[in-house]
Amino acid sequence: MTGVTIKGANPRGMISVKAELAGSAIGFALTKATGAVVPEAGQVSMSGDFAVLWMAPDELLVLCPRDRVDQTLGKITSTMGAGHFLAVDVSDARAGFTLTGQDGAVREVLARLTPADMHPDSFPLGHVRRTRLAQVAAAIWMTDAGAEVLAFRSVAEYVRGALENAADSPKIGHF
């Protein structure tokens, strides 16, 4: 046993934003709606109950309390106005998991399932990575308490099972 606990994350709001990230318009809109800034490539920006994950050169994922999705989406849309962007509620499309335990153990569980380098030097706190987890697409980011994983809701039970199986294996001690 690795000492890692896997739980389904509380349902949270998720807004996918596609835009020119280098422009000041999206930065202003996100800060006004969430308090967070546009994160650097591969990173996460946090402000209170909000997180903004860098997903691609033109894509962000805004995480917020589920009951604030409409308000947040409205602020982004009204602030962007006629600017070229897409912002859509994808809360029901994805499922989240929280892994807690000692940092090395959490990283080892994830390393058993992904080809991504999970070593702290390659994947420090505050970074997000889109990768494969077992046989499905996932986004992973490290937190003070462990890690967060997002996957499509249609494969949530598969992801839960893969994470639990990896956590149940004896600890090897790579991290």
C-alpha cells in the first residue's frame, strides 16, 4: 500500500475558454471574473475559490464553485464583448479526483499510470500537465495536499479503478 487516498473531487464548475492568450482582453476578463491571472504555459493560477489552468496555447480551463458558473461565464462574456473568443460551461463533461498522501507516494501512483515525468524537478507544484492516464486523456496538477486529476466523465469509473489499483500496489520508493 502506498498510503495514497483517492476521492472523487467535489463537483466543481468548469469553463473552457479559447482565446488569444497573449492579448490583454482575456487577461482583463479573467481577472475581473475570477481574480486570477492568465497563467504561464503549463501552469495554474489561483485566486480564492478559482483556479485557471493552462491547457494549450489558446485554451484555459477555469475551475470555480459549481453555483458560480453562470455568473463567472457571464462576466467573462460581457467583459470580452465582441472580442474573438469562446467560453463554454463544460462542468458536466469532466470528472475530478483528488489524491492525498505523502508527495512521493502520490507522484509514484501517478507515475505508474502516465508516461509523463512526475519527478518534482520536472513537474513542480503549480504546474498542470495534459497527458494520458492509463489509456485515457487526463489533466494532472500537483497541490500542497497531493494532486488533482481531471478526466472525461464517460471514463470516470475507469480512471477511479486505475488510480485505486496503482495506489494499492506496494510502494517502490522512486520519489
